[in-house]
Amino acid sequence: MTLPDTPDTAANPAGADRTFQVDLRGLVDLLSHHLYSSPRVYLRELLQNAVDALTARHAIEPDDTRARTFGIRLYADGSVVRVEDDGVGLTEADVHTFLATIGRSSKRTDQIAEQRADYIGQFGIGLLSCFLVADEIHVLSRSARTPDAPAVEWRGRGDGSYSVRTLPASARPSPGTTVTLTPRADTGEWTRPGRVHSLARHFGSLLRHPVTFDDGTGPTGATGVGTGGRTGVSVNPEPAPWARTYPTPGARSRALAAYGEDVFGFVPLDTIELDLPAVGLKGIACVLPETVPTGRRHGHRVHVKGMLLSEQAEEILPEWAFFVRCVVDAESLRPTASRESLYEDDTLAAVRDALAERLRAWIARAAASDPDLLGRFLQAHHLAVKSLAVHDDEILRMLLPWLPFETTDGHTTLDEFARTHRTVLVTASVEEFRQVAAIASAAGLGVVNGGYTYDRELVHRLPEVRSSVTVADLDPATLTAHLDPVDRETELAAMAYLALARDALAVFDCDVALRTFQPASAPALLVDSREARHERTRSQLAREQEGGVWGDILGALRQEAPRAQLILNQLNPLVRAAVAIDEPELARTSAETLYGQAALLSRRPLRPAESSLINRSFLDLLAHALRKDS
């Protein structure tokens, strides 16, 4: 770490270049609050440095049979945390260059620059993370590049000072590096033996080099410095599950599903293998067995060269793929400086597209060869598939007939619905569907609820898959045309009541008509679209603002506001009794009550005036009934 220079005006005349002064404590505080998510990352950084050192040693000793035994050893007993590797090590010059200069990385040296992609860390600030848990870092290293190289000791302190000294080769008999931390009293949460072991497993379970952990309680005690021996338990005893061999495809599938359950805590509906050789990516996607709330996205576990990078990497898959959770290990993805997320570049974009294609291919296979799996998948994740089908013509043609929709025949697939209804009508909103569903069903009309996300757009594309089907938006006139008129004598007898009803409901811009329709249990139908209500509201505002600037603007936009229509059902006994009422006030109250009941059945939001009308008409009817009884 470069120490602050002492100001010297003689040595630094005006206009001369100067060196930045670094407050190490302030820098560590910046890292802890803005770069790293938690002090626990110190162990990941030490593991990453050890892995990169081993990679560098393999590069200079590719044929050395000893390389098979090179590994990483961790030790923690509550008083110290030690990470030892058999990697390439450091010379005294390396120590001054790379450990004493903030931001300088040994991965930038000319000797291995062309192999930089083989390394996890590329930013040269990882060792600083150790100051999150300790005030002093002790490094003992011996280089494998120079025969008979001496050992080098480096001690860095949180106040920005450091010391370097050369030791006899016997201080470290074999090449490699040992980093020792003496934890601060307030960091026991991250440095006690049990936590160090769990963090090592968390970050390093898929590392390709052997990693062991020792807490000093075993029969042989701690691993000796520089001996290359291993004691304790293995952190990564087995390779990644997708890298193992299995006796049968079924055994492989079960093993991958078990791994997904262990990682994510749920039994996958199915497990999709992911393999992108171009970027060295392997892994699995676990299909969630239950519906995911709309808009909720799960993070994915991403490893880079075996080291866990993130458990919440949303950027690895497109937004529509929220029905899976992935575990992947990649060679060519770039981590950000914090090594806790992925750098957004062309490679990541290509990986995201390729993984999306793997998910599409899995859906296609399920549709072609496993209808039971497809059915269970669509039952849980039809919204995800609908969002994909909107933009993917292949998925649209393949799955649209099988997707469930809310219709006047109940929840059914479009394929089944189209067999009964050659003309499919679709509503623009949920409330419109609820207004007309029962009457349309009784009239034999086939109506689909198009108010949910993607549904209306998808239903309109049904003719692309089923050419014999016609799709149209439901128009109020279409529905009313299927309602039978009453005979002239009945209509003449009801004229007085209808006039009173129209007058009572004029405040809502609502007309009243008498028809016959099924089911007879429905006393009234309120036909009123959202667009019509918006137009009436705009017209009302224009009238209120008459003469002003806003009045001129709204007046220019004003059209003939479509009126709502309350259609009374002559087949209903209550309606027949209402139209026969000869008491004007009671007739008005009954009309208001029928309007309020129809508005409630539509399940649309009520305006304040409508809520007031419902309360008032109920109380008036109750008062009338009590007076009659008395």
C-alpha cells in the first residue's frame, strides 16, 4: 500500500506532478459500505487469490505430477484465520509491487497477461477486504518461479504502514503463500471456526482445486506452514453434479434434482441441464413447482471458475424466465469489481439469449413428448408462458391452444373453447367480463376474459393457430342484440315505471330498458364500459369548466358521451313486481336498488355517488317495509 508522501515544496515545486495520498482506513470503510455487501467476503477474496495462484503455478509447471496434489488449506481456531496455498508464490519484488500498491494486481504482469481470462480476480483490491475483520495481515510467501528463492514476509496494518523482510527458505520449505489474520474482537461473527468453515463451503463448494478446513481440534492439529500436508475435512469433496458420471440417465436426472432441492429448498418440477461450451458454462435450471407472484423475479446462483459470485444474479436470464432458478458455473463471464455481480457486456447478453433458447427448447420438448409434465407446468406458470408467447411466434403456435383462460365456459384452454365457439368474443377488462359472463353464457355467446395481462392480445392471435376461428372484441351492442325484446303490451304497461327509472338514474347518465334473457335469476344487467365512463367524466369536466381554458381544451376533445344501460329482466319475478308499482317514490327507490345491485355484481370500483345511492335506497326500502308491516 503506497504510503502518503511527506509534503516538500523544495522537492515538489509548483506545477510538478504529485502522488495521490491514500487514507487506508477511509478506503476500507468505503469498501465495506459501498463495494462489498458484507465482511464475510474477506474469505472469498482469500480463496480467490489462492485459486489464482494455483492457476498460475499450473501454467508454469504444466507437466509436474505434483500439481495433482496442490491445493488450499484453511485453518481457524478462534484466535487466527489462516489460508495457505501451493500456488505460484511471490518474490520480494512481487511483494513490493503487488501487496504494497493499492489497485495493482499480479494478474496484470506481462508473463501471464495473455492468460488473464484464466483468473477469477482482476482488480488488485481483494486483499484489502481482510481489513474488514482484522487490523493486521501477515503474508508469508515463496516463489515457484525462482529456484531456491527465499521466503518473504509482509505485514500490512490498518493504519497504512507495512514491513517486508526476507527469511531463509526453511521458513517455508515449499513454494506457495500463507495469509494469516488476527481477527478483531468485534468480528467474531465472521471469524470463528464454524463460520469460517461454512463460508468456505458456501463460496468454494464447486472449486476445482482441493480445499480443506481444520479447526485445530483434530488429532493432528493445524496444518504445518509450507508442508503441503492436509488435515481436517474437505470443503469440496466432489465435483459439481453435472461434471460427474452416472450409471443411467435416470440416475443423473435424480442426482441433479436432488442437488437443486439441496440448494434452493424445493423439489423441482423438472431439471433442465445447461451447457454452453463457447463460454464454458455448465449448470442446471430448476423449474419451480408453484406459481410465482406476478413481477417477482428470483435470483440465480452464479459461479465463476468454481467460485460463488452471487446468489441473486437476476441478469443471467431474461425477465420472462421467472419460472426457473439456476445454478451455473462459467469460465468467460466477467465479475464486477466487487465480484458480487456480473459485468453487463456482449458476452453476458449472448449467454442470456442462449440460456433463454435452452428454456424454449425444454418447453418444446415437453409439449411434444410429455403432455403430463406440460400440463403441470402450465397450471403453475401459464403467466410466464403467456408473456413469452406474446413475443415468440414459435411458442405461440406451439402452446397457445393449451394455455388456460377464463371464459364463459369456465377456466379452459383455447383449443377446447374454440371447438364449441367458432366466433370468440373477448372483453377489454375484467369488470366487463364479470358484467356479461352469466348472460352471455346463457345466450350461447363464447366470451373470453381479456382483462388479464397478455390475455386479450393472445386471444386475438388465435386465428394464427386455428384458422377456422374468428376473434372480435365484445361490443355492448353484440350482447344486447342477443337479448329478446318483450311483447308490445308488456312494454306499454311498463312505460310509466321505465320513465321514473330513467329520471332517477339520469345522474349516472344511464338509460333503462326492459328485455327478457337467461338466467331468469338475474334481475338486471348493467352494460357500461370503462371507456364510456371515462368519456362521460371528461364531458362532465368540460361542462364544469365551461368558458375557461380547460373548458376549451376538454370541449375540443368531447364526443357524444355513450350512456350506460340498465337492462331489466322481465323473466325475473322481482322485476315483474317492480314495474307494476304505482307509487312513484317506491318505484324510484326500486329502480335505484336494481341499479346498485347490478353495479355491485359488475365488481367494478363504485363512485361515491353510487355508494351513497346503494345505502340510501336500501334504507328507504327497509323503511317502506317497516311502515307496511306496522
